[in-house]
Amino acid sequence: MNTSFVLAGHLITTPEPKAFSVLENGYLVIENGLIQGCYSSLPEKYAALPLQRYDHQLIIPGLCDIHVHAPQYAYRGLGMDLELLEWLNTHAFPEEAHYEQMEYAQKAYGQFVHDLQNSATTRASIFATLHVPATLLLTQLLEQAGMRGYVGKVNMDRNSPDNLRERDAKESLRQTEEWLTQTASFRRVRPILTPRFVPSCSDELLEGLAALRKRDHLPLQSHLSENENEIAWVKELCPAASCYADAYALRGLLEEDGSVVMAHCVHPTDGERKILKEKKVLVAHCPASNTNLCSGIAPIRRFLEEGISVGLGSDIAGGYELSMFRAMTDAVQVSKLRSCFDPLKPKPLSLSEAFYLATKGGGQLFGQVGSFEKGYQADIVVLDDSRIESARPLKVEERLERAIYLEKDVRITAKYIAGEPVKLSTPNQ
Ligand code: GUN
Ligand code: FE
């Protein structure tokens, strides 16, 4: 596959959160799947590369969803009036138990992958279920679709229903080893260790996963300080821990830098923020889910000021939309609500900051991803916003702003991941 080419159009990216960087009628040069550079006129030395023109269209880095539950896609939009723990018992756990049946998994994961493939998301960090065959099927479907990212077989050995619980830590670890062995042939979609959260994993299981992580240098994803009832439960289950994050740290799960993603972090104590910073944990901010499951509003401004890394997640099905455009606008909106009631009056997020979180912020989980800087993976999405009418002329940056908010009227014209074109099976008319 030729992954060296040039795209022409309006280039928009956020190398820094504070502002969009816009190059009108620019040329984006891709060499061997990596960004070579952005140019206002095409340098002679690249004149021989295949050139694809997207005149008048918006060319942006692909969006990164760093927290999404694939098996929950089938019931998205249901149970939105429940709070987290009740919602897990009523909806999430019974639904996930279905993935023991491969016929069901084939159908439901097929729908999830189809929609992800046709969205503006290029990379994702995905929770599957505890079932090894269905998790491998999901990985295979994503790989075939040209998507990239991580998929995790979930670990659960306590406080879960009989039909969605592994017998004990040893059995859960054995299943994890089997899954890891079978993921060896996948190139684009790689495994990520996925203890569901402290309440559903015994100490022995968490310690076993820490040993696996150390042995195989694996990334890890889980949930942290999402909801007040959940946090109180973790305190009961793990009295020795100084905070929820410490319950993971005590079991050795936060060692090694930069490859741990923790969803939510809505109610961090001072000590917890210190751990997040020191251990270089990436926070997956999931504003829609935090609203729907009555969890609260995460202190994202504070995280950014303190140098804690943040990306965005849809958290399907706590969030009911797969769209990372929606995650951006939700992030801006809830940050405004937070500034209304937080005595510290944190400054709301700007749209460029939210865009940064959805691209370069979350992209760091996957390497150099989420920007058009030289050496970054060529993850690119092309947007045709011509159906959004405007009586007055708009600047390119304003057009992107509207495209993000009015996404239903935007057509995704093309999508590349690591320089490979992704087939869009349902170009929205
Ligand atoms: N905590 C543990 N499991 C889950 C889940 O599936 N969704 C959310 N939002 N939080 C969780
Ligand atoms: Fe989640």
C-alpha cells in the first residue's frame, strides 16, 4: 500500500491547546504513513507524490476516543435515568453477559465497528467483555475495518453477577494469558489490560495483572473516581488505600509511565491528583457519561493547570453517542456549568482546548498521534461542510467550529489512519 501522498485543502490542527493552527489552501505531505509537513505551496521535491485535492474542504487530525465500551453500543440511549451502580446492574452487566454467544457478538460488534469506521474517530481504546472469543472477534473486525487502537478483554472476579464473573483470580489471569497469546497476529489493534474497576477485581487479580503488565510492557485501562457511591464502596473494599488511585497503585498497576488511561476522575482528592501527575496517568474525560450517570463534572481546568494529561471518551453507553464531535461540545458545555458552581471559578474550556483533548491530548496513548506535526502518524479526516448554509462569509476556523456543533450536516469525505485510507461504507448524503 502506498502511504506516501499529498492532500490539498484547508488544514486545521491544535499543536497547542490555546488556539487552532489554520493553513488555508495548504498541502499536507505524508511520507510512509507519517506527517512530513504542512506547506502553503507544494515543495518541488514532493511534486511526484500522488496528490488528492479536497479544495474548500476541512482537513483535520483524526479524533481519538480513549474510553468506549463496544458491548454497550447495542443498548445506547437506554437507562439514561439511572445512576452509575444501578445502571451497571440493570443494563451493563446483563447486556455484556450476551457476549458469551458468538452469534450475538457478531451482530452487535459488527454494528459497532461499522459505525466507528464511518465516524471521524481514527483511534480508540476499547473495553470488550470478559469473554475471550468475542473479544478476539471484535479485534478482528476492527482490524479488517482499518481502525487502530487498543481492545481489552475485561477482568472481573468479584461483585458481579454469576453469568458475568470469572471463577477466581487464577481463572481470570489464565483467560487473559490465552487472549494475549491469540492477539499476536494483530497489527493495527493491540491488547490493553482491562481490570474493570476496583469493586469487580480482587487484590490477587490486580496483582497478577500488574505482573503481566511488567512482563509484557502492556498498556492498561480502567475506571477511577467516577461517582460518589462508587468511591465510598472502594473505600470500604480497600481501607488501606489513601484514595481510589492508591488502590490501583498499591497493587502495582500504575508503574511505568504514560501507558495507563483512567476514565472519569470526577472527584479526585489532592492526593489522587498528585498520583495522576507522578504516575503520568492519562485521564479519559467522558462528559456525557458523567452527566447521564449522575457522576458530576470532572475538574478538567485544574488537571490542565497542574500538568495532568487529559483526552476525551464517548464512554458508550454511559454516553449515548459515539461521536467525538459531540464529546468536544459536551466538554465545553459541562466546563461552563462547573465554572458556575465551583468556588474556584475555573475558566471554561475553549473549543480549541476541547479539540486538542480529542486529538493530541488523547492521541498520546497511541504514540505520536493527533497532530499534523512532522513525524506524527498520518491520521486524517476530511470534512465537507458545504451543506451548512451561511448568509455571511465564514473564516475557516469558524467553519470548523460550526461543523463540530452541527455535525449532522457534515459529510466525512475521507479518512486515513497511519496513512492508510479507510473505506467509508456509508458516505452520509
Ligand atoms: N465502572 C465500571 N464499569 C463501568 C462501565 O461499564 N461504565 C462506566 N461508565 N463506569 C463503569
Ligand atoms: Fe466506562
